[in-house]
Amino acid sequence: MGTLYIIGIDGGGTKTEAILFHFGRGEISRIKGEGSNPHSIGFEQSTLIVTSLINQLMSFTNGEDIHIGIGLAGLGREESKKKWTAEFNRHNLKKKVKSFAFESDAIIALYSGTYGGSGIVTIGGTGAICLAFDGKQTQRVGGWGHLINADPGSGYYLGYRALEAIFNEYDGLGPKTEMTYLLLNKLEEVETPGLIKHIYSSGNEKAKIASFAPVVFEAVSKGDYMATRIIDEVTNIITNNGKVVFNKAFDQQNTLIVPFVLIGGIFNNRIMHIKLKQKIEKEISGVQLILPTLPPAYGSIALALKSIGYQSKAIKDVLSKQT
């Protein structure tokens, strides 16, 4: 297996990351492209972006076997997965590929922490989803997009709630909040109405609003009441979502510890992580929180290895060398 090459793809709404991994030598190359969620940009454009990244990485190989694992936002339903793979198969790749494996971004995010094993994953990036995989079936909560209930638990939701508090303060409908000063300072504006042009003229309002999430964390560190309420609310949402999928997927009487993988920028915040850890450990018995040291694209590499017969322990042995 020393000549085995694997390409792992992690396609999200704002960016796509691709890694070329060699079974014996480890990571060879890592590149990024535009977002590839087919429901945002169309199935044809999505497959073009992914194909381009694969072809770029193939230039580093020397004709040896290549296996590809792809995880994409928007492939959670079987109908979408079939439509995307049919479109992808219309494109020509530079070199012959031994095998393909396709899954949703949530599955490969889980695999980046479990190395292909079962568990629960919560994604808190631009969007949000909570998913459990028991080794055979998946159970999910959320991930329906920001136009449905503002995608609770996501970076977008944090930014959305921050804007709500800021404009409520301006209109006299809510209390003062440190988030107003912080966001005005960040965007170099004097008054709240000046924020409008930053929100509606970006061309990608969802990503722009998600980029305001750090303002909430900064305000919490200053003891801001409204920001603290938002973080507590999001913590409750994520915990409840995890509890729902845990109860659906795993026997609560089982003594086996279930990995609970956290993926996304909001979990890198210390305050958020501490609050969530305390809440989850109190509300859900039998889970272990994991912040993966490898990015989700490595979950796609785990997916590819699993598809050709590797078990999670063997996958961990191979990929843990990258930590």
C-alpha cells in the first residue's frame, strides 16, 4: 500500500479544501477553492470546482493508484447525492481513479474525529447541523439552511442575533449592548444605520453576517448581558440537538462512550467551549466531547480508506501521524 494516493475533499458554502495524502509519506499538498454547495451555486458549478481541485492535485502523483473521498454541504439527502454524482461523472479527470466515495460534509466532519467510526457531530460553521451515525444509519437535526429559523447553532445565527440586539437597541426596543460599539468599530461606522450597506451589498449576506459572530464572543468577555444571553441560547440549542440525535441513534443503557465531535469556528472560542462542555456533560450522559486536531478534509480521506476496507483503528493509525 506504500504507493497509495488519496484525495480528500471538504466542500462547504464558503470554501472548498482539498488534500492529497500519500499512504507512506503523509500529506503531499493542500489547496483551497470557492464554496461548492450545489444548492447555493448549482450542481454544474459545484462539480466544476471540485473537479478542478482534483485535477490540480493529480499533477503531484506519478501514475500510482488514486482513491478519492468527497464530502460536500448539500449532499445530506440521497436525491441530492445521486444528482451531484451524475453531474460529476460527466467531467473528465486527468488520471484514472481506482475508487470514489461521496458523503455529506457532516459525515466527513464526524470522521475527522472518529476516523470512520460512529458518533455524533455538531457543525457550527457558517451553517449548522447535528448528526448521529450508529455505524449503519444516520439521524439528523437541523441543517435546513439559514432561511429556515436562521440555522440555529451556526455562525450565521450568532451574527443574526447580534444584529437583532444591535438594531433593537437603536430602535429603543432592547437594552444597550457592547456589541453595538464593537461592530461599529469593526466596520468603521459611526451609527447603527451605517451597518446596512455592509449587510446588503456584500453579495453573500449569509457569510457576511456569520463573520459578525466574533463580536458576540468579544462582548461576552466584557460581561455584556445580551451577548451572554445569545451564547447561553446557542449552547442550549446545540445541547438539545445533540440529546435528540443521541436518543434516536444510541441506546442510553449502553455503557459505550459515544464520541461527540465539535466542528466549526465557534467552538474555537474558549468561553463557548467551556459553557458547551459543562452543559452537554450535565444533560447527556455517555458522550465524550472531541475537538479534532485534523481538518474535515481528513474525514474525507478516512471515508476513502473506509470505502476500500480499512477499519477505524487502522485509519487512525495512518492519519494520526499528521497530528
